[in-house]
Amino acid sequence: MESSSAKPSVGPPPNPLLSLSTFIHRLGSQLATRLDDTKRLAAAAFPAFLPPAPPHSLPFASVSQRQGKQTAASETSLNSEHVARRLVGTSVYTVSNTNNEFVLVSDAEGVKSIGLLCFRKEDAEAFLAQVRSRRGELRGGAKVVPITLDQVYMLKVEGIAFRFLPDPVQIKNALELRASDIKSGFDGVPVFQSDLLVVKKKNKRYCPIYFQKEDIEKALSTVSRVSRGAGFSQHIMVGSLEDVLKKMEAHLSSHMAHSSLTVALF
């Protein structure tokens, strides 16, 4: 498991850095265009599944990952901590400087700061290259850093929002697996699961969920009931990370924390 060298904590919402307005609008447009290009390639084969395009121009700001007193811990519910524990071990990537500051996206009113988190390290490195090319003071100090999803989730609970940049290869895989479902589109971070991989232990059922189709195919290859080749696809179900988290939260909020079903992410 990878983890960041400094755990981010919540500070007051920062004001937009007006002197960087030209840079941040161009950078936001470039990142959105890159994601849209990926979706257009997938939509060429599956036009019915293309979700609405996100806004193209977003301002950026930065927020400090200060190591001060943690006040949100006492306010975090047991349910949130339970969900966060299921996310331990999975990392995403973002950009920070030597002061452990994230580059964040601010909404149009400057009320909410949104972090850009990449599931592929190379996407975060491309983001870093653009930051360095536009901001000279960050050329030597900016870096790509991993942050685990449990940390991201707890920041979300505390009021910090994040936007994920999924792996475009996995978006394509998800659309291909959903090709027969003409009534359903796809949006969010794709995840893959199979009933054949559910593990039963005593009174518990453990349901593994994978971020990469290739990983679940490897897992299915060990199950004797699955034939190799095209037979894998019919045993794989596609969902989104966002939906999984919502269902886990609703599940726990319904006083079912001791249910027999447990989700594990890979």
C-alpha cells in the first residue's frame, strides 16, 4: 500500500489566486479536453453510453495540508470510519508542492474547492508537467504524491470535494461490458465484480471489487467454473465507485452495520 508522506487536513476554503487566472483556465480546459477525447473514442463504438460532458473551464487554487490539531475526528461518525476502512490500500495520485499543498479546482462562486485525483500515475505526471510549465516557482518543488482512498473519503466527509480522473482504458472496458444494456449509460469511476468471487466465511460474505478488468479476469481464471476466453465477460458486472460508496453509506445508515455482506476493494 502506498501512502502520502503527509496526511492532508482541512483548513478554511482558500480564495482563488487571481494572478494565475490565465494559467488555471487554460489548464482546466486542457484536462477536461483530455478526458472528453477519451470518452469520444469510446462513444464512437458505443454512442448511447456517453454521459453529459463536464464543464470545460474551472479555476484552480491551492490548499495547505497543515499538520495542526485534527478537530474533524470527533465529528466523524462510526459509519464513515467503517466505510473508510474498506478503502485502505488503494491509492490515487495528485500534485503537491514542498509545503504539502494540493492544487485544487474551485467552483464558479469560489465556495467549494475540488481536488483532481488521478487513478493513473501517468495522468498525474502530465498534470504536474503542465503545472511546472506555467508556474516557475513550482518547477523544483512540485511533485506527484499518492493519497489513499480512505484519506480521500474522510476529507470528503469533512467537506472537501474531489473529482476523479478515471483510467480511460477501464472506461472503455466498462462500456464494452455494458454494450448489451442499451438502456443504461455509464458515468463515474468504473469498478468490476463477480458473484463467482464472493467468499463465504462463517456468517459473512466478502464481495471483492476491482478497479481493473484485467485484475478480475486473473481472479476469475482461478475459478474452475469459468471457461477461459470470452467466457469471462458474462460473469463480470460493472458499476461505479461512487455508487458503491453510496450503497455502503445507505447500508450502514439503515442500522445494518453487522450485515453479513462486506465489500473489499482491489
